[in-house]
Amino acid sequence: MSACCSRCGVPAIISKTHRWENGCIVNRASGNANFSIYEAAFHNGLFEELERSMWSFIHRMVYIAGRIAAAGIARNLFSAHPAVQKLMFRTPLYRRTQESLILFARAIGMGKIELIEHRMGKKGAVRVTNPFHLAHCTAVILGGLDVMYGFPAAFTARAEGESYVGELVVGRRDDVASDEAYLRLASEKLLPSATGGKWSLPTCSRCGTPRELGELFRFDLSEGVIEERATGDRHIFYGHQSLNAILREFERELGPEVGDFFLQAEKDNFAAKLASGAVGTGLWDEDVLRGYLAIRGMGFLSRMEDEGGRTLFEVRNVFTPTVMVGRLAALWEHVKGKPSRQAYRTEGNTLRMELTSS
Ligand SMILES: [Zn+2]
């Protein structure tokens, strides 16, 4: 079987393991809403800003949260059945599993990850070129290793030209295992609820992923890069679990107002993208917006009312509310040409938001 769909260009490993439903990108085996498709520059800009003020804390967070999220995704990617998982990650099958995981990491835009060598429990090394974000990409690799070894494996990294090489430290557990945050941030289930109606995205007749996915994004499996065709912007499949855990941990350390910081960053980033003309104002149409959000796995727009200077949004299956609120607020201001005032609340995973002129 070829690596990418000959009709739409989406990597087969994505369509085999995930489906688009209820506004989410859902793992077929576990039913978890795994990802949103997200601008790498938005992620990196946000984290650069955080790094400036709290370098070691944010790095620790990315390593821990990203790693746990990646381990959860890797463990469940092909089967939700614990006995099957055990088998897949042990000899003699682990090599194939490992190859698939590396292919998957490239398919979701992490960068060019190459396995240099690996002998279970003896030695292991990977080369990573052009990672979308160094710490986060490393965390993803560590998550895979953690599942393979059944405990947090220790790992060292060194630069090698344009790439970096990560090596397994044989037989040693990473001290992250005793970190309080590691124990606390054990995965939350992110199960979307049925959105009821018959609405769905038109699909590719060959692989079944939404047709628009390959029209909007170009997948380069050899380089591990996803590019938005209209803008050239690099994108990643960003784990909800990871952002969720990072935000929870920040709120715990710094208080709930840290959510406003994430929200504002998202709003500024998306406002700049709208201002550049990269995304048309055509988005201000309920059905177009529903499709835009659903294809990116950001949630299911179940209601949009725009009258008398007041706009109401209801979005179901929202797993990163700061992203949704920031994006919708930026869109509102772009369309209306004036600053907004936002009020929002979440109930379960349903976000209700009201926007008015400030
Ligand atoms: Zn296809």
C-alpha cells in the first residue's frame, strides 16, 4: 500500500488510525479526540514568549505534558485493547510498531524523524531534522519510548549539523518519573459526544478522510512537514491532551488568569492571519465556519446567531477553549471592524460564547 492516498494526498497512516466526526479528529481505536490541526508558528510564538519569562518551568512542562500525551496517543494508536498493546510493543512485533510510530510522527508534521538504530534494551538512537519545536518534538519521541519500555526511559540529545541525535540511556529511568507533575498529569480521556445531526464533511472516495483536508494541506511524509497550501504556513497535528495538560499545570502554578494569556495569544495570532488576507471573510457563514473548525478538529459549531450587534456561538466538543475563544473573537473583530467584548463559559466540553462591541 502506498504511503499517501493517490487521490487526496493524505498519509494512509492518518486515515487508517483516525476519523473526522463530531467536530473532532478521533482515534479509531480509543475514540479519543486526539488532535487539532494547528499553525506551528502559533505554538512556537506562544512558547517562545513563555520561555522568556520562565524558561526551565515551561521546558519541564512541555517535556512532561507532551510526553504523557504522546505516550497516550502511541499506546492507543492501533488498538485500545491492553493485551494487543502489550504484544505490539514487545518483541518480536515492536520493530514494526516502532516504524509505524515514526511514520505517524512524520505524518502529523513533527519533522524528519529517522531511526538510526534500536535494539530493545541494548541501544537506541534517532535523528531529528527540522523539528517543528525542539522540546515538543523530543517529548513526542520520549512518549513513544516510554510506551515501548513501559517506564519513562532516559534519553540524551546532542546537536549534529542541522539535526539533533537523541540516544536512549540503556536501563535507566528518567528522573521525570518521580516528578510530582508527571504523576499528576496522567491522561484525561477526551471523548467527544455525538452532535446529533446528519452534518458531515464530504469525504475522499478513496481513503475516506475529508476531501478538503488534502485540498487545504500538503503532506510531505519524507520531511515530516505539513504545509497549508494557501499560505505556506507549517501546520502540525497538535495533541489536545498536551495543550490541555500544559494549561492545567500553568493554572495550578499561576492562577486561572493564565488562561487569558493563552486566549489573547491565540486571538492576536489569528487576527494577524486574518489581516494578511490568508483566510477569507467567507468564514463568517455558519456552514463555512462549521466546516473550517471541524476539518481542524477544533469542535462542532452547533449554533451561530448574529443579530442586533450581538453574536452567540455554541461549539460542542471543544477540548481547548482558549483556542476557540481567541479564534472566534479575532474573526468577529475582523468582520465587524471593531473591538469586542467576550463572555464565555464551558459546560462539559460545550462552549457558549457571546460577543458584543466593547
Ligand atoms: Zn484520499
